[in-house]
Amino acid sequence: MDFQLSEEQRMLQETVREFADRECGPLAAIWDREARVPDARVFEQMVEMGLFGMCLPEAYGGGGQELLAAILCIEQLARISPLCAAGVFESNVGPVRVIERFGTEEQRKKYLPLVCRGKMQISVGMTEAEAGSALTDLRTRAEPDEGGWRINGRKVFCTGGGHSEAYMVYCRFGDTRGAKGIGAMLVEKGTPGLSFGKQEQYMGLRGMPGSDLVFEDCVVPAENLVVEAGGFRSLMECFDIERCGNATMALGIATGALEVARAHALERETFGKKIAERQAIQLLIADMATRVDAARLLVYRAAVNAGAGFPSVQETSMAKVFANETAKAVTDMAMEVLGGYGYSCEYPVERMLRDSRGWPLAGGTMQMQKILIASTVLGRRFDQRK
Ligand SMILES: Cc1cc2nc3c(=O)[nH]c(=O)nc-3n(C[C@H](O)[C@H](O)[C@H](O)COP(=O)(O)OP(=O)(O)OC[C@H]3O[C@@H](n4cnc5c(N)ncnc54)[C@H](O)[C@@H]3O)c2cc1C
């Protein structure tokens, strides 16, 4: 077992780190304050660096790299702000992977190059008002219609809602209840019958757009069917890639908070001494660093073992739960280290703390992830409906 990154991976990490500090560092607070989507120029530079679609196949314009490469980049970007990591996240661990894995050759040829060039962002519409954790209760329906599909229903909390150029929409086909009736359809923005609810106002992640997706007799062509009814398991396998990305967003936030706390501890003096010399502060720093490292090991393990395939449910859920909890705890501890400055909007820690709260809810709650972990450890499936 080798715990070292390769020379190539270290260089990638360093390049993205410098880019994030230089290009996103000065803007992160402004994006948050004004709830503004990052400037296109920032993402264009990342496209030029080859970060968009770096894990998608080279044949479609991607970088052909394994999951860890994108994870390393997302971590470095999220250290500054999850907003600047959003494009690398969506184009490598987002629903585009469903097209890559389960789509038709025509779909791959049509959509993957656009995603790699930063010309198309694809969001996922799974959650409904009555189907969050209980996702298999979803009611958005897709019915055959003159050679295409007619979609009716409403999705909530869609990150990228109104902003993204296309949506991977989980639908119910026919009257089959539960997971067996669920598949996925790609719906492009601008398709008649698709509209968007008001933009979400979240506690954190301000500047990351999100809204309801409203489908009213929205007719999409037959060739937009990506996963047929019965493919829910495949969708969830693919979604574990996104969960690794979610865990990495949390890891990045925790890493950023530790870095800010460390710098402050080495700079701030009280009673004529740097606070870094106080054991109370040292214990906080030690605790933060240990948690961040443990989260990193879990996230990297899930990504490395996934290679170019799907990560394991157990490793992904453990990484997500632990990294999500770490980001909450470490941003809170960073606030302690900074004292009143931690609570001030002039410093990044309060923003990091707010941003850390979104990731445990998105992509499946901590409780649901723990049920999955318990299920694999105990070797039993726990049907939540019985
Ligand atoms: C920032 C953010 C971004 C998001 N982005 C997207 C997106 O892009 N696309 C999308 O489709 N969705 C998105 N979501 C929605 C997200 O996936 C859901 O909010 C999440 O799955 C939880 O569903 P819910 O909100 O309906 O909570 P509920 O399912 O109502 O859960 C409420 C509480 O009950 C607990 N609970 C529920 N059932 C059980 C059980 N059986 N056992 C134990 N505890 C249980 C939950 O853990 C939670 O604590 C996003 C959410 C957030 C906050």
C-alpha cells in the first residue's frame, strides 16, 4: 500500500492550488456576498487547463484520467470556495457520468464534447417535495408521446436549476411503483414545457444556483432517454461518483478552514505571545489537522479503489459521512481559533462554516448514508418501508 501521490499527481495538485489562490481567492467573498455565480472567465481558464471532463474518455474530448485526478482538483478549488470547484465537479463527477456510462453512442458524441469544452453544464433533478430520502417515491412521469416522451411533474432543490443547459431527470415510467419504475431522461433547457421555480436562497453556497424544475407536458425526443425503467440501480452506482465529489467539497472546505486557522494562530498575539504558543490553541489545531487528514484518507481510498470504474457504496458513504462531519466540526473549531474575527464577514471562516452545512444534506443525508454503511457492515438490507 502506497500513501504517496505520484509526481504527476503532485504537480496537478500544485498547479490547481496556485490557480485557486490566484484567480478565485480574491473573488470568493464577493461571490458569496453578492450571491453571484463565478465569472465565466474563471471557468474558461479551467477548461483551458483541461480540468473540465478530465475523467471523461479522450475519444469525446475528455482527459481520460481516473477519478482521483478530479478529486485532487476539486479539493484544491473547494479549499477557496465550493463555487470555484463547481464546474470541475459537474463535468467529472456529475450526471454527465450517467451519459458516459449508460448513454447511447449518439448521446455521448453529442453531449460529452460540449461538457469538456465548458459549453454545457448538466444538472441532476432527482428530489421531489415528497421524495427526498425516499427517492423511490418520485412521481415525475414520463409517458410515450408520438415517438417521444411527455414529462409531467416537479423537481426541487436542483443545483444549477435555471442556469444549466441540460438536466438529467429521474422519471417514473408507467405505473410500476418503487425503484423498478424509475429511469432517467435528458431534458435540454429551452424545451417547451420546462420552466424553473424561483432561485433558492440557502444559508451558504451563495452563488451556486438552484431551483425547482417544473415539467408541464414537456415533450422530449425519444433519443433523450438515457436510462430505461429498471435502471435505478445503475443510476445509484453512478451517483456514488457524485457522492465522492460531495465528500471532496467538504474535505476542501475543511482544509481551507484549517489553513486560515493555522495562519491566524501563527500571527495573532495575546498577552504578548502568539496564540500558536498556547496549548489550548495547539489542541484545537491538532484536532482539526487529524480530522482533515482522516477525511482525506477516506476520500482518496474511495477514489483510488474506484479507478476508472464505480466507487464502492461502503467506501463512498463512509467518506461522505466523515468528510461532511469533519467540515462542520473543523470550520467551527477554526472560528474558535479566530475569536471574534472568525464570526466577522471580513474573514472567510464564517462563510466556510455556512458552506459546510450544505454538503451533508445534498447527495443523501448523513442518516441515510449511515443506514447504507450499517447495511454493508451487517450484511443485511434494511427496507425502510417495512
Ligand atoms: C445544497 C443542496 C443541494 C442539493 N442539490 C440537489 C440536486 O442537485 N438535485 C437533487 O435532485 N436534489 C438536490 N438536493 C436535495 C437533497 O438530495 C435532499 O434534500 C436530500 O436527499 C434529503 O431529502 P429531504 O430534504 O426531502 O429530507 P427528508 O427525506 O424529508 O429527510 C428529513 C430528515 O429525516 C431523515 N430521514 C428520512 N428518512 C429516514 C429514515 N428512513 N431513517 C432515518 N432517518 C431518515 C433524514 O436523514 C433527514 O434528517 C440538494 C439539497 C441541498 C441542501
